Amino acid sequence: MSIGYQTSHCSKDDRNIIIALRVLERLFLASAFLLSLGVNAQELRLSTAEKEIFSVQLLTDKLVAPWALAQLPQSQVLLITEKDGKLFRFDMPTRTLSLISGVGKVQSHGQGGLMDIAISPDFSTSKLLYFSYAKQVSQGLFATSIASAKLLQSTGGWRLSGWRDLFVSRPATGSGKHFGSRIAFDDKGHLFFSIGDRGVRANAQNLNNHAGSILRLNLDGSVPADNPFIGQKNIKPEIYSFGHRNPQGLYYDVGQQQLFAIEHGPRGGDEINRIEPGLNYGWPIISYGKEYWGPFSVGEGVAKEGMQQPLMYYTPSIAPSSLIFYQHTYFSQLKNSFLAGSLVLRHLNQIKFNGNYNDYKQWRWFKKAERRIRDLTVLSSGKIALITDSGELQLIAKSDLR
């Protein structure tokens, strides 16, 4: 979340006010982050009603600014990224946390760093992992990038081999804002990933840069021949959709052959969108959010011809950090629902749409826990693992009262 103050057409007095607001914003964000780290580690606190459905185990509290996690196929091992460039292996049976070497040169800058991790659909043969991260392209300039590397296992420890950049976004900027970035795969050999507007709103409507977009590559980093803007002048060919503020959740539904995204709005206006190739999702021309500096709509309003409406939006903002779809039979309460972690309102958000996506029900779990939920994954068992900004890995299972 960041404040989109513009100073180019302001008076001197207005500029001074805006500069002061920027300083206050940074102090507020820094204080909120430090407070989240200072929370005493414990199992998530549950309400009386939640205790009838869920039980919680704290698996470890030794993480520092974790960003993403994934379960290795056919194993009891979780892989966890930390923003400062570390990759860990967590063995669930023994509850041991081990550092994995071989991560490339990641730059922790503002909201960016080592971000998402995704396990290749052909991992059983390729051993490939994919990462989104902030790359320092030159002095003071940073770009959201995608890299791959092989995960090698031996008696001497686990390590990455052959870290290779597949994509480096353009342009690189000095901004520390809105790097995105989540990764998702379809079943046709494509990789989707998100990039925020990098703190410059106009980027999201400018197709000659990658910011404010969801992009699509082949697994080897090449551009698919059927991407929607292939061959069009002054448009980056990797772009799949645009008009996004800062999408930090992606999910590809293989059954529907459909991509979904969740993104941060400004003050309100977080969105869940059904992503179609070549379409414009409106930011910053339309939004259900308000400006940080007053009760005014962003842009021209909430709708405009040629721009897509979200499936749903959140007002006030929950600050969504992730998006998965729960299909396992283990939790009947969660089945066939989207789940999203919330950073600002600190809960697990459940959204269940009807078949036409024109109506939904919503539940907010674990509000008493007061945790910024950064990422979550459904384990092969149907249980849910999640990480918090407090440095915890938590396991959600069925209630012991059942």
C-alpha cells in the first residue's frame, strides 16, 4: 500500500504538505512493520466458533520477513522464501529449518526482495523452481524479475544450481513500491506473473512498459506466440493483461482454463478479477478506492467503457497478500472457495462465488490472531500452512473437538 501523491502541478505550500504526508506515511509503514515483528510468537488465537472447526500448531517462529511458501511434491517438505534473499527448507516431521544455498543476487529494496517461489509443473523430471525477485539492474535502479534454478539434494545439504534470469522487467526504477509479484502456471507450458505499477500510476495504462501488468511467458522464458499483443508496435509482448495496481495473488484454475488475480487497491478498492487476455482492468482511471489524502475517488470513478469490473472489491481495504483456491475434501467449510491472506485487517479471507460469479459469500477467519498473513498453501493432506510477517509458520488442521 502506498500513497500516490503527485507534486508536479502543486503550489509550493501544497508540495510542502505533500512532502510532510510522505514522511508520515513512511513512519507509519515502518512502525506497522516493526509492530508486526514484535508480536509474541504463538499459535493463532481462535474464537469459540473457530475452535469447533480448526486447530492450530505453531511449527516455527524462526523466520524473518517470510514472503512465500510451497510444498515439494510427494514430500513433507516446505520451501520458504525470505525477503532479504534467503531460501529455507522446512521438514515437517522433524520441524527443522535448513538454509538452501545457491540463490542469485537478490536486492531487498522497499517492498521488493526475494518474493514468490513456484514449483515447476514438470518438477519430477526438471527439478526446476521459479522465483520472482527484485533485481538491481544498475546503481539505484531495480526491476521485478523472474529466475529459475534446479533444486539438488544430497547428503551434504540441499542447494540451488544454475540460477538463471528468464525475464527482467523494463524499465528499472529507483522506486521501492509495488513490485508484485506472484507466479502461477497453466497446463499448457505457460507461466503467469504479476508486476505492480511501481508506484507510478500512469504505468498501468502504458503498454510500452511492464509495470501494472500480468505477464505470460513460456517455461523457458520465451514469449508465447499467442500472447494478446504479439507484433503490436510500442507494446511489450509479454503483457497478458494491464491496468493493475499491485496484484499479489494469482491462481490458475485448470478445470476452467481461467486465471484469477487479487490486487491491492489504495484506500479501499482491493479487487478480485477474472483475467482475460488483452483486457484493461482500469487502474488508475477507475477504482473503488479513495485517495489517501481525502474522501475522493481515484481517477474518473468506478466504471468506464472498455475497462473490466472486478468480481468483487473490498472497502475498506484488507490488503490481500495471496490467493489460492481450496478444493480438498479435508475442510468442508472451505471447499470450493478462494482463500486470501490479509495484511492490514489481519485475517484469513474466504470467498465463495456462485457458478456465474455474480454473487458470493465471505467469511473472515482468525481475526483474534492479529497476524499479517503473508502467504498460504494447501498441503497434500488438505491442511493449510501459512506464514506471517511475525516470522511464524503455522499449520491449520481440523478441530481437536470433533
